[in-house]
Amino acid sequence: METLPNGPESAEDADVIVHEYGHAVLDNQAPGIYTWEGGSIHEGFADYLSATLYEGVPGPYGAAYSGEWFARAWGGSWVRRVDEFRRYPDDMLGHDTHYDGQIWSGTLWDIHQALGRTTANRIILESNFYLTAGAGFMDAARAVLLADQVMTDGANQETIRGILSNHGLSVPCGVLPYGVSYPSYSWVDGISGGVMIGPGNVDDAIYGPVSLGFSFPYYDISGPSYKTQVKITTNGYLTFSVADTSVYYSNTVIPRQQAPNDAIYPYWQDLYVTSSGGIYYKAESNRFIITWKDMRRYWHPSDSPFTFEVILYSDGRVWMQYQSYDPTGGLEATIGLENQDGSRAKLWSYRYAWLSSGITSVLFAPLVQITVTSSPTGSGYVTVDGSAITTPQTFSWMLGSSHTLTANSPVGGGAGTQYVWFSWSDSGAQSHTITVPPSATTYTANFKKQYTLTVSVSPTGAGVLSVSTGWRDDGTSVSVTATANTGYSFYYWSLDGSNIGSNPSCSFLMNSPRSLTAYFRGTSSISVGLSAGSIALGASVTLSGTVTPTQPSPGILTGTTVTLSYSLDGATWNTFITTKTGGGGAYSVAWYPPYPSAYQIKASWSGDSNYEGSTSSTVSLTVTGTFKRVTLLVSGPDSTTRGSSATFDVLLNNTDSPLTTTLYFEVTGPGGYWYFDAQNITVTASGRGRFQFTWQVPSTASTGQYQVFVGLIPPKPTAIAQTQIIVLQS
């Protein structure tokens, strides 16, 4: 520790204490890295360890700053920072390991910021084990990538690789496209029926090439290369480089460009075959088994022998099993796969005692791109292995692994809309398990869109419909029939608020959420009666009756129009008068029949929104007398207001002898209202006369319907006419 004049000792600074401890940690993990770059790695790691340890601890500047206390000795604020950007080799001085160490501390701090403290520290501390004597910055960068492979199965490769590249530390250290799983241990006998190629008491030997009996697909980023021969060594690895005659006993971390390459390492270490052991291979139709029986580490002659095997499958899978292992549990061994030029590997273990933790079966399988999607795409449609996904989503799954695909159904699509599963592209069930095939595959869950159909009857209980409320497929046609209950009749359909017709059967397209209402109305009957069954021509008859609803509520409205018609032959009907109902649906009106004849008379009304119209049965009226062809016709406005005047025209047609008489004008209405006027007229034989009457409507007159009559005094048969006018509020 250092003391400056008039300043604090460095041993009093907590950052400095941890920094110096960091040197001890790294020297224990990777002794002998004493090159210039190795010294800079030492300083950078020590600075980083101090920063990550004190992250979150209150200080004047933050965790990225170190030596704040010690810096006071010369009036400074801090000694170094780990968040200052340095790039290799541009920012190297070559004469100050503390300064050059900021290249490495800054790199590690960026990894820390990207992955989080816990994950970053696990990877960084593990990487130190992979450094060997003479290591430099590129070796340290490669070691971090390898540690991520071992600790997280390469989950952070792209992130770490980007950070390293940003600091000038791009290294050829890729990951082979294999996944790792741990199937149940099930030893495969590769000795019985196999071929011994390595006898006992042999060291540092390589055998082969041996034919696999099939083309073994060994996968790299660009796809598989197919291997047909293999060489097998006593040092726990096999290689597809059949021209290589060397045996490599000093195992290293992989990948590395130095030989051996293009290899599979089930237990790469300096091994030899004991006197009781041997190396065997057995070729079968779809697999090739290599067994290392009773092996021992070279420098440990007192160890118990151990046995392991590797099985190559014709689909590219590699299965390693360990019947027994050395006392360290494989701590000193390299286990994994490496490509032809040593640029990529799938490292499972290096300097880790995985086997002693109980793992005795390790399966490497090529990763296959499996896309799971849906039609339509989006969230909520599919779950994969119990987890919801947003489609489409592509997975890198191990060849031969099993995964459960489930189509969720129904899936909401907004108000009144849903999606219902109907098929998978592989014809699987709604929830089914797939086995990952050798090539990239897409699995699509197909859904159909449905809309809600909401049906109702108004008024409630008035009828029944042939369909019920529920979901209907988009684009389908729906046919509906309405049947009225007793006392009701069908009125009209309302679809989404629009009247679509009065036929009790209708059809429409489901292209959106639909609301269909069938409107019914009550039935009714109407009666008609006569004050006399026989009258003389020129006399009046009173016609009266009642409109009666089947459903008593809301009842027939006062002022409902009733139409009266007559027929002289039973076939042709003529409307002769209309009138209005009073309270309770009753009506009454006087009529002067125009001809002597036998009349059939009926009453009808057209109905309203509450009730269907109806027609009465007929009644008979006999009118006797001699027909004189003097006729009257009166016309005027249909309505007027109180306090105004209304003018009526009267046309008289005389087919008899010259006529001199009195023409009268009479108005009757609500509350016993009566008005009378008259004028003397003369009409020539076979002539016509046109006359006018003006009625001044009293301002106090009741509103409602008024009857207007015109006639002659003395009366002439048929010479009576009538009409109606409605007085409105002024």
C-alpha cells in the first residue's frame, strides 16, 4: 500500500482494498498471465471487481469511480473510472498497465450494465478460469464468450459479442447450433458385438479412420456437413479430420483454432487405457457407438478406472454417457463439440466437476428453427409448452425434442367478435405434442372469425324465433322464421336498427355483430251494426260498432280511423265514409244511401304499431224507393284550425225537370256542436249547379272530427252528400 506526503494511506480506501484483492482472485484462477496485456487484464479486472462490489453503496460519485479517498492525497476526486470508453488497440499506451487496463474494465462494466450484476459477475468470474499463461485481451474476450456458453447455454452471445466488438475485441468464437439436454441415463452396450481398436496399456494413440456406416450430419451455422469416417483417440475425443495423425493430450477450452478441430470431446483429457480396458466401436444402422472402457488420467495411476461412451445418431444427435468418472468429476476435462476450423464450438464443460453433481447423460442435438404461428396472427391465440406467445414466433428447438402446442379457443376479437380454432396445419388436435423434425417447419393454428347474433322478440312473449342468440361464422347466411303466439301477429323485422321487411321469414349475412328484433302486434276484431235493416231512399241509417283488441293493453287509441264500404253485387266494394273511434274503440256515423238497392256493408281498420288491422263481417241494408237522378257532391279541406274558415264546394247534378229549391249546409261535431246554413238555388232541367259554403270555425271549438252534410229542402232521394273535416289546435 502507498502513502503520499500529507495524504491518506491507500490501505484506508475501500476501493483500493478490493482492487488489490481482485489481483489475488485472478492470480488464483489464472496463474501466469504476466505479459503486458496480461497485466492490463489484471488491473482492469481488479478495478471492475471494486466497482461491482460497491454498486449501490452511497458515495460521492458512484460505483464506476474508484479511489475517491486515496485521490485526496493529491487533491483529486478519484483515481480511475470503469465507465470511460477505451478501445483496443487504439487507446493502448503500452507503458501503463493501469491506464491500458481501462480497456478491459470498461468492457466488463458494459457487460455488467447490459446483463445485470448477478449474471455478468457469474460469467466474468467463470471466464477467468479459461485464461492461460501469456493470455492477452483477445484471449480474455474469447474466454467471456465461452463462459457464457457454459453458464447460460449461450443466451447472451449476441449482446456480449456486440460489446466486445465495440471495444475492438472481435474474436472468432462462435457457438455451434446445438442444444443440450439431460435425458435419463440408459447405458448402451457398445462392447458386445463391437470392435476393439484400442487395447489395454496404451497411451496417446489414434485409431482409424473407421467407417460410420452412414452419413452423419455435423451441423454448423451454414448447415450440416456429412461425415462418413472418424478417428478415435485414447485421450477421450474423436475427430472427423481423418488426415490428422497427431494425438493431443493437453486439453484446452474450445473453440480454438489450434488442433484438434472438427471433433467431438466426450472426455478430452490426458488419458490412457488401463490393462483391463479398451476402446471399442459398434456400427449400427442408425447409430455409431464408441466406448472408452476402464480409462485413467495419466498422472493419477492410483485412480479407479472409469468408463464412458459417445453415440452418434444418423439424424445428427450426439449422446454422451458416463458409467463412471475420475475422482474430480470431470473437473479437468473438456466436454463439447467443435467445428472444422476451430471458430465455433458447443462447450458444455471446461474445468467444471459437472459429473460429480449427478449428471451422467448429456445429449447434444442440432437446433431446428420451428415457427409457431396462427391465422390470424397476434397475441392470445397460441400457447407453447404452457406459455402464451405472440404469433408468429420462431424457436430454436433441439431435434427430437417434444413440445406442446395449444390453440386457445375462443379468442376475443373486440365487441361481439371472437376467433374459434378449427385446425392445425399438421392436422394435430387443439392441444398436441410435436417431435421436432430435422428441418425447419412452420406450425399454423387456423381460426375462423365469428360474430354474435343477438335475437329478441317485442313485446316479450309475443312469438318465437327459429334461431337463438349465439355465435355465427363470418360470411354465413342466417335464415330466421318468426311464429306468432296466440293473440299476436308478426309485424316486421329490425336488423341493427333498420326495418328489413314484414315477411315472417328473412335472411341476412353475418359480416359484423348483428342485433335482430322481431316485432309483433296484437290481433283485433271490428264489428258493424245498423240502426235499421231497411230504409226508404233519402232517409239516413246509423252505422256503429267497436274495434276490439285481443291484447287489452295499450288498447285502441281514440281517433282511430274506421273505413265503411258497401257492395251492391258482393264483389265490388266502394268506400263510402270514414269515421273516427271514440273511447274504447267505439264509433258511430249516420249515412244517407245514394241508391235504392240491397247493400252489403262492412267496416275495417288498417291497424297501428300495437295491433293488426281487421275487417268485420258484412251486414245487409235494404233501401227502397224510386231513384231520382238529382245528386250532390261536397268537397272541402281535410283539416283546419280553430278560429279560421273553411270553404266547401257543392256540385249538384240535375237530370230531371227544372229545379228550384233550398240547398242546406250542416256541420256537427264534438260536444254537441251544430252549425246550419242554407241558400235558395235554381238549376235547369238536365243542368248542373256549383255552390259554395264557408264555415267560420269558432275559436272555442273543440278539436277533433266534424261531419259535414249537404242536402235539399224539401229533400230529394239521393240528394244528400257528406264529408268530414278535422279541427286542429290553432
